[in-house]
Amino acid sequence: MRRREFIGLVGGAAAWPLAARAQQRQMPRVGVLMGNAESDPQGQEMSQAFRTRLSQLGWVDGDNVRIDYRWAAAHADRFVTAAQELVALKPNVVVASTTPSLQAFRRQTQTIPIVFTAVTDPLGQGFLQNLARPAGNITGFMTYEASLGGKWLALLKEIAPAVKRVAILFNPTTAPYFNFFLPDMESAAAALGMATIRMPVQSRLEIDRAIGDFAREPNGGLSNVPDGFLTEHRERIVALAEQYRLPSAFGGDYWARSGALLSYGPELLEVYRGAASYVDRILRGAKPADLPVQAPVKYRLGVNLKTARALGLTVSNQLQILADELIE
């Protein structure tokens, strides 16, 4: 081999790592801020649904896209820090799971496309002015409608007709949209012959105290305003409901799986698959303003038969037939 050819070969080999690093820098990047704790099985299931759908659309993490996760565990300060960290990575698009995630991203950027999931009433919260034609850098997938609150109470009354009082749990900090639900829930409760008690809670200690105080009077039941904070503490809430023999009805199928009497709400895995489809379109050049905000299409009813038996309640055959999931 001639000396000149040898030097050219060596010089080219030395450039390979640089070329590889340049290619890696050009790989599209997606930031995902989950409201759950990283150890939460529900959060892992939703993030897996997102990754799987993204892979089906041609984006494989570590191959032709880089996905960076942060987990806030429903702590207000962590949302801010995590959003700052993800924005600093200069992603092509970010995914905001739950309202606090969207709030945090919105404060950090007006240019990076944001796809939200598990957000309630984005118009009322001021994130958007139009669902069909969202302006700016935000679009995504809504979850709960206000009318669902009345559905939870109607189902609760059907299974547990003795319930006369319903405590509605909510965290005013992590669920600033609570007034989106409460009027409908209170109106539905009145029509069903039940009184409602607003129960704001912002810590595990407040949850313990509030439910304990509520349970001192008979014929009580539990419901909630859907919220990542309450989801994070669902095991404790379900344990207290069992301790005080309180029938409970919530949104999100993971509640019934965790031991609540029943749950009814959108198919959340489908919401995260939908978010992946929007991320795909944005990575291929679409703008958030051209992607209309989507409402849920699929809903799931879950009934925990084991909990019903423990409470001495009978679940009708009709309701069992209607249920998408029966937990024994």
C-alpha cells in the first residue's frame, strides 16, 4: 500500500467516531414528563403503550429516536424541575402527561411542540382557545368530561343504594380544574337523593384525617375529581375505604384493580397510543396547530366483585354484563 493511501485510510478511520457522534446528535429527541412515580405500574403501563405505538409507527428508542423520561410522582416542585431538564435537552417534541406537566412545559417553552395526555378541560384552563384548530405549540388528548362525574355517582347508587352522603376528594393544587366537575357531580347527587361533601386534600395526612372524619356518620361513599395526586395515593384511599366500609366510584380502570368498588372512564392506554401518533406526525413535519385536540373514544367500566362481597353488596347481572372488567 502506498504511503499516501495509507494516511488517507487512517485519517478516514479516525473520523468515524466523529461521524457517528454527529449522526447521534441529529437523532430526533422526544421528552416525556409523566405525572406518576416511576415505580407505579399504571404509569409504566401507559409509557409502554406510548413506546410500543411509536415503535409501530417506525420510531424505535435508541435506534432512530431518543426518548427521555422524567417522573414527577405528583409532586408540584418535581414537575417544574423535570420540565426544565427536558427542555434543556432541546427535544423535537415533548409529551405532557397530566395538567401539572402541561403547566410546567408551557412555562418553559412557546416553541417546542407539546402533545398532552390525561388533561381535563384544556379550554377552561386556558391552554387553548380552540380544540379543532389549536394555535401555538400545544395539542393533544383530553380524558375526562364533566358529565362523567354524574355517571360515577349513578353507578355508585345502583350498586350501593344505601349511600346517602358522598365525599368528593380533590387536590386544588394538582387539579385546578376541580370546578369543572363539582357542579355536575353535585347536581347528579341531588337528583339521586344524595348529599355531597367537598373534600380538598393535599397530603397523605389530610387524606387520612378527612376520610376518617367523614366516616363517623353512616351511609357514606367516596368519589373524586380525577387527578394524578389521588392516583399516586390510590392504594391508601382504597385501604381507608375498606377500613371504614365506604363504597367508592372513581374514574380510571386502575382504581377498581386497586380495590375500589367500581371505576368508569376512558381507556387510558388508547390515549397514550394516540399521543404517540401525534408525536409521529410532528416528527415528520406536522405542526401542533394543524392537529385537532382529540376526545376519548373508548371507555371502560370496571367492577370489583371481591370488594362488593366484602361490603355486603350485590352487583346485578345486568351490570356484570355491561362491565368491561370484573375483578374477583
